[in-house]
Amino acid sequence: MLTLPTSALSAESLEQNFQEVLPALSKREASIEANRCLFCYDAPCTHACPTHIDIPGFIKKIARDNVKGSARVILESNFLGSTCARVCPVEELCEGACVLGSDHKPIEIGRLQRYSTDFVLEKKLDLFKPAPSTGKKVVVIGAGPAGLSCAAELAKLGHAVTILERKPLAGGLSTYGIVVFREPVQVSLAEVEMVERLGVNIKTGVTVGVDVTLESLTSDYDAVFLSVGLGTVPSLGIPGENLLGVVDGIKFIEDTKTQAYSSIPVGKHVCVIGAGNTAIDAATIARRLGAESVTMVYRRSASEMTAYNFEFEFAKKEGIEYRFLSNPVAVRGTDSVTGLECVKMRLGAPDSSGRPRPEAIPDSNFVLECDMVISAIGQEKHQSLAQQLNLETKNGYIVTDAHNQTSRPGIYAGGDCVRVTGDASTVMAVQDGKIAARGIHAQMLEGMVSAND
Amino acid sequence: MADLSIDFCGIKSPNPFWLASAPPTNSGHQIHKAFEAGWGGAVWKTIGAPVLNVSNRYGTIKYNGQIIGLNNVELISDRPIEINLREIAEIKKLWPDRAVIASAMVESNPLAWKTIIQQIEDTGADGIELNYGCPHGMSERGMGAAVGQVPEYCEQITAWVREYSSIPVIVKLTPNVTNISASARAAVAGGAHALSLINTINSIVGVNLETFELSPNIGGKGGHGGYAGPAVKPIALHLMSQVALTEEVMRAKLPISGMGGIMNWQDAAEFLLLGASSLQVCTAAMLYGYRVVEDMIDGLSNWLDEKGIGSVNEIIGKSLPRISDFGDFDLSFKTVARVNPDSCIQCNLCYIACNDTEHQCIDLKRGEEVVMPGFDERDNGRIQATSSRPFPVVRESDCVGCDLCHNVCPVTGCITMVEVPSGRAPTTWRQLSAERPEVTQDWEAMKRYRAEVGIDIH
């Protein structure tokens, strides 16, 4: 059977290439950085954080060597503080709002947050205890950040929570989708364990609709929270996309999280289609696995990219090349990939997204020689669940109200399945889960009060 | 370049910076190095009675990672006296242009003092400093602060020393008294040529939260030590200026060698302005080495040049006339705070300081609208957080001019205290007490007075 070769790099250099990009702060570094914080009142960093962590509060606790107290402040607002410390686009959030940024360097809030939360994860400290049981039962579908956050908040309030997860491991994108050098799997799994220690029952390998019916869930539980995320990368819809060497970007990232680096097939010359954060992650991974050249192919120009600017800069530093205004039209090859045929594009009038519409320039086809094509052109939406539950959707995303309740009472939703691409991030998912938990709690308490009447 | 040289009761030095009597002046080898670095003088680590030291000897207090206070339980020199005397002579011979002062402390009897004074004079030292201030170890043996704290002893011993010595005698005062003027008067009465202060302050610097031991920990025990460093500077400035303004000291025209937390040229300039005519430094050197003197000299010299002042001697005591009793402050002098929105970084530290602990006269404003702190929970991101952030604005009609906001603001020059006309004739509490005593004694009269002159405190 024909297969792609795996990395030519040694196990040691692969291990080295997938170390966390930013090292952990030492106690001394953390103390110096924490002492730089001005302790703003009604601080803009807290405002900018989607989960509104009391950032000056936790930083001052680091300065006073109360690391446990500092972690408590973080986790109170964001149960997945350790993941967020690593993956948040801090330039666009807390650090971007730091008052020291205007004429100095913003506080390294993300790294300080990691310092505190890692302390409790490593020591397996439990800073929260579940309240006495309320007798209410909630089922959460999907053990990603939104689901874990919602489950943790509900468990703290004394509700019995079950999470059903299709994959073998819980953690969602934190476990499977964030590149290792941003967040190692162990961090995500340690957070999952912390949620479990609150009494949340996580059942993995359970597919709703296959292993368990939706009807049984809505009847067996007092509330449902949907945090099913998004699906696989849609097909490219161009000739040659089934050739050996064409891979799904999400799957490619997942492999680096779950398999030995030396067993992952990687090309010598790789083309990545797309220009979002997943595309950049896939490109940097290919590079770190040993690809000699990695070229990102995007039909629009740099200013229309959906990736964060820091990701774009990071990719450039990694030696990744860009082909803007280039649209793939066919994957070349007989059995396996030998090239990617593209057509040159130009920008036309704005389309429905407000961005200039790319138009093909006639007779401008060219071929990028490559032996691997990674497709990262977005993710499909899980429409079937929403359809089965008869939930209102918009452009495939589930519609929710201010409490994150769907069009059907008792069914809440959050995370990537409700959030239009671009706004989606782990920290938003965590906040979705928190808001939903509050809504579910209020609704169930109301039920309890009326039942007592 | 400004002339930094001084003549301190006949003791000359090329600049006013002397190392204080302490570990940095423990040996000839060290002082030689210090003079090479540029120090204008050195007061030798106190010689006298035999001692034995302990370990550990130092404890510190840190704020935001920086040492602001240093505490010690080290005693006077533990090197045999003849070695110290020999080295003093060698150093003075090697460095004739620098001030070499011997500090002494012996038992309180005339013979002991006569002996040591003779020994010091034989070295060629420029002067003698009497250590009446050491707060630990020696005081329990009837020396150091035990002398400094009893004006009669202080006067008596100073008189003995004057009788036996032909070189200038500087009396070093302890701050561990309730009224330092009494100590200063005793030194004047005893015939001192000059005063120096402050010695270290009695202190327990800290407790180790792991072990519950004191810092410094001496085999499980600890005790009070002498506190020094930047944290003591305000206390030193106060005590020194109080001494400088003591009538007997002024009348006798005694020069003062000022010390206590001088870390840099700005500190030095403040000591000079409040009456010091020589400066002694210890902690700065202990924390960073002798090299610190370079910028002390350079900075002071540049500052004098910028001010157009030709000699350091011209600024000595220049700010002393401004020291006044509360009763002589002008009650009609009024300032209000103004925040410059162009340099404001919107940290809101002024807002919270004013609203929690002062007069609630800073508003958060978005345009003309006064807004409460806080935000919509659904808001997030850099752009929303920064674009909607209000600015602190002082409600000047309610501002009492307390100056707290200006002090807490992290941006230099962002908040200024602006003098505004109060509409009242200048008056002081002393005048008010004399002219309208009822106003100062009776709340109803005070209320009427406020209404009459237009003082409204909300």
C-alpha cells in the first residue's frame, strides 16, 4: 500500500520542536512581572477578558506569593484558566487593553495566569467544592471547553452533571485541536480531571443519536447543554482531492496531539489551503515535523485573513511562505500528490462578508509543486442535532438568547456551535458555558420553588 | 562644574560624600578602595571596647522586590584596636585630601576616653565621631545609645573628649529618643564641634513565616537591631532639620553631617537643603558597592550646574526656613487637582483613592456623562474595553486639594495640583486662635466662621 513518508527528523529534535513556545515563568520572573502591574481599578484587562477574570486581583496575589489564592480568583471566573492562559489571543483581549501598553510593555497576563493555574493543576488542588445536592440533573453534550465550563459551574452549585463525549478523550479542541507547542495534551486532561473531581460524570466514546437517543436525554434530565462544536473540514470540491497526500487540517493537528510525532506522515513540500488559525497551525506543524517548504495558499490578500495577526507573524518567523490571491483549482498527481494547480485572483467589489470578492483572472493558472496538500478551509456545522431537536439556527449556527438558551426551553447551547467563525475562541466558549450554567441554574431553581409551592 | 568641596568644622573633603561608620569602613583595604571610587571621606567603623559578633547579622524589608530597609545587629569593629589604628594612619598618609574620621566608643569613664583619644590623635585622623547611637549590643553595656539617650551622659562624655582632644569632635545622635533637640543641646553644652545624625532606628525587621524565626535569625533567636536604608530617609530628614533648627545648635553654628537612607544624589540634595553640610552613606554602598558614589557626585554636580549654583555650600539649609509649625500654615491657600487627559492612562488609581479614602470628588466621565465603574458582561475584547473606558475628571468645586490623587498617579506630570484663589484673606490657625479663639474651640462658632468666609466641606 502506498503511504506518505513520515518525518525524517530524529525523535529528539521532534520532541524539541513540539515543546511549548513560551516557557513557564519562574517564581522570580512571575514576581517581577506581577510587581509591574499597577493594580488598576475597574481594570480594562478585566473588561476585555470575555470571562472577566479579576486580573489585577490575581496578579497582586502572585506578587504577595499567594499563588493558590491567585488561582482561585482565576478559576472562579474561568474554570479552564490554564488552557486560556496558553491559547487566548491576549493581544486582542486582556494584554491588548493593558494601560501600560500605550507607552510601555503590557503585563504578561497570560503567562502569569499560567503560573498560577499550573500551580494548582500540578498539585491537584481542589479549590472548589460542590454545594449540597439539589437533586437536579443536567446533561452536557460535548466535553469541549464550553461543556466543561458549564458542567463545572453547575456542579459547584450542587447539580448532578453528566457529560457525553463522542471522542475517546474529553477536552474537545484543547485536547485535540490546539497545537502541542501552544498547549500540551496533559494540561487539557488535568483540567478535565479537575472537573471530574467536582463530581461531574464524563462518559467518553458516546455518540448521541447512536449510543443514546436524544429523546431519552430530554426526558431523563432537567436541562440539556449542547456544546458540540463544529465538524470536519468540508471537501475542497476540486479534482484530485482524494489523492494520497491530501489531508484534513483538523485531523493533521489531532494526530500530533495523540500520536508519536515520528509516526505522522508529512510531505517535503507542503501546500496549505486556507488562511485561518487552523491553517496556520497546520502549516507550522508541518514545518516542525520537518517539511522543507510550506506554502499557504489563500484566494484573498493578507488583509482579509481571519487568522490573528500574532499567528500570522509567528508563521512568518517559522519560515512559512504565502501565496495570496491564489485559488486552488485542482490537485495534480496520479496516485499521490505532485502539485497544486491554482488560478490567480484579483479583488473585486465587497461580498456579503464585507470583504472584497476575489475573482479569478482568466488564463492565469500555475502549479505549485508539492507532495502534500492540507485543507483548512473551515469546518462543517453539526446540523443534524439541531434539526432533530428542532432548534432554530442561522447559517448553520444554533440561535441562543441572552442566557444561552436555544429556541427550545430547557435546552441551552454554547461554544463553536453557536458562534460565528472569527468570534470563536476557547475563552468565549468558557463564558458561554458559564452563562448557560447560570441560566440553567436559575431555571431549575424556579422549578424547585414552584414545585415546593 | 560646581564646586563640591566642603569644609566641615575644619575637616576638608573634595566632595560631601562620606562613608558612614559601618561595615563599609571596616578596614584600610576597604577604605582605600572606596577612596579610589571617589568617596570624599570615611568615618572608620567604630573602634573601642572588645566585642564578639554573631551570625546572622542582617535583615531586610523589600517592597515590590526592592530593598527599602536594612536592619543589622552587627557591633562595632571586632578587629583588634591596634590594627585599626595602624590602618587609619596608613590611609590618612595615602589620602591626605580625603576626610578620615575615627569613630569611637568606650566605657563611660574618663581614663578609657583619654586613652582612645590619644591613640586616635596619633594616627593623624582629621576628626573624631562619638558613637552615641548604636542601638543594640553596645547599649546593653552602657555605651552607644545608652549614652545618647541620656542628655547628662552625653554632655559629660563630650566634655571629657573635648578636654583630651585637639581635633574636631563630632557627636553622633541616636534617633531612638522622644525629643532629639535635648540630645543636641547636651552635645552643644559638652562642647561638640559638630553633630551627625541619624544613627540607626530600633527595629525588628521581620518574622520568617516558614519557621516563625525572627530576621536576622541567630540560632533560633533574634532581637531588635538598627534600621537603615531608604525607608528611614523621611525620619532622618525630620530629625536632622529639627536639630538644625534647635536654638542652641543655631547659635553655636554647629555643622551637621546628615545621614539616613541617602541612596542617590537627589536624596543627598534634600539633606543639604535641610541643613546637612556633609553627608554620610552606608546602606547604598552595602547594597551596591562603593561605585554608587560616582552618580552621587555626577548627579549632584549636574543639578547644581543646571540651577546655576557654583558651590554645594550655597544650598546648605536653603529649605530650612520653609519648615513651619502647622499653626503657621496659611489656611486660605487652596489647590485643586487637575488630570491631564492627554497623558492619563486610565488606570483609575486616582479615582479609587479619592472615592474610597478621600473626598469623593473624582468622577469617571465618558464625554460629559458621568458613568459608574463596571461594564456590560457581554462586552469584551481590547477595542470595546479601551474605546469605552471613561476618564477620571476632578469635580473642582468639591476638591479639598488633599494631593492624594497626584501622589498615587503612576504617570509623572499627569495630575497637577493647581493653586486657585480661595477668595479668603490669608490667615493661620495661630492668628485665628488669637483673634477669634471661640472659632478654634467651639464647633458652632466654627460653623458660623465657615459660613462667613465661605468654607464649604461636603
